[in-house]
Amino acid sequence: MLRSSDDLEAKVIEIGFLPFFHNSVKGFSIQEMVDPRLWFSDEEGPWEWKGPVIRNMNCAYGKLFNGKAGYVSLEWLPDFANYRRAFRPVDSVVSDFPSGVTEKMILEAVRAHESLLSKELKDLCGLTVSRRRKTFDLIDAIEPVPAVKRNRRGSLEPALTRLQMSTRIVIADFEYSISRSGELYGWGIARYTTPEALYGDDFLSACEGRTPEESYDRIMTYLSSVFPAVTDLSLRKLID
């Protein structure tokens, strides 16, 4: 059982891949490896472990498995990205009509600023406008994306999830509100970035010379050796 962020990080490094929630491979998730009492308690649990694990720079985190959260070790991230990016191209067509935001628009905004909190990204894409302005706000220092209309309705989540599934965007950290007494509170706000900004422009060089298909076969062969009793179909559901 995982009992700390160190345990979690060690498990991700050991296996290479670790989804957060139940999936097609029984027992292969943080949800099944952590004492249920740690999920919502006064003690630190898997929700609070995310930031420390990400900041140690050994594991990438995001919605990487069937649109749900999980970790991939830096050892396996190059092959994972080599495969995912080839078969999940960035969509420049508006697929979320209420918001009018495209995957390309989000990716360009994140690349331009290296990293953005989810609320900053929404503002840049015209989905939110602060009702009350302070003397200085971080958003004031960010140049809006050109030609973006303000006050749109909709959500960035569908496009953000697709960009994470294609490994073009990962979560760099979670930032919390601070009370007057200096204590953190509330749910952490995700800060998005690209793997290139977080791990270096050459992070893909570890699989240089391999085709996306070869990277996929390498991952499947490895996971089949880790889970010999699991069918290829179940593994494909996880990796695709």
C-alpha cells in the first residue's frame, strides 16, 4: 500500500506508468493502492502528494489515461509522447462550439507563457473576465491572445484533456489559495506547461530514431512483461 508521496513516486519510477483511477488493468491504479481512509481525511493523501511528486521532476502528471489523471516516469515519457503525438494531432478546428476555443489556441497560449494556471488560461482564451479588479493582478501582466473575443461561455476542459492525452501539455504543479494566517486551503489550481518547457526541449531525444509504432511496441512489450496475465486488449485500452 502507498502511504506517502515518496511511496507513490517510487512506484511510478518502478513501473513507469500509474493511472490515478480504476482502469482496464485490475489493481493498477493509485485508487487501488492507497488506503481508502487517506483519500479524504485530515492526513495528507494522494491528492496532496501530486505536487511534491511532480516537483521532484521524475514523473510527468496529467490526464494521460483514457482522459483521466495519472503519472508516467521520465524514463518512459519520450516513447509515450513519441507514440501519442503521432496519432493524436493538434486540432485547429473549433470542436467545443460554446467556447469557440481550439486545441491549437490553448497550446499556443501555454507555449507563449511557458506555464499558465487554469484560471489564467481561461482569461487568455476569453472565457472569464474578473468582476472586480485589484490594483495589480497577475492577469494584468499577461498579454491576451490576439483576436479572442471576451465573455465566451464554455469550458476548456475537453480541449485541455485532449492536449494532455496527446502529451503536448502536462501539469507542472498545483497552487493553493493562502489564508490570512498563511495556511494553504482549498483545491489546488493546476498550472499547465509543455513537457519541453518542464523537462527540456530535447526530452524526446531518448527515443531518437524510433518510429511512433516502435515506441508503441516497446511500451506494450514492457507492460506485457509486467502484467503477463493481462490481455493485450486491456493494455491497449490503457495506452491508446
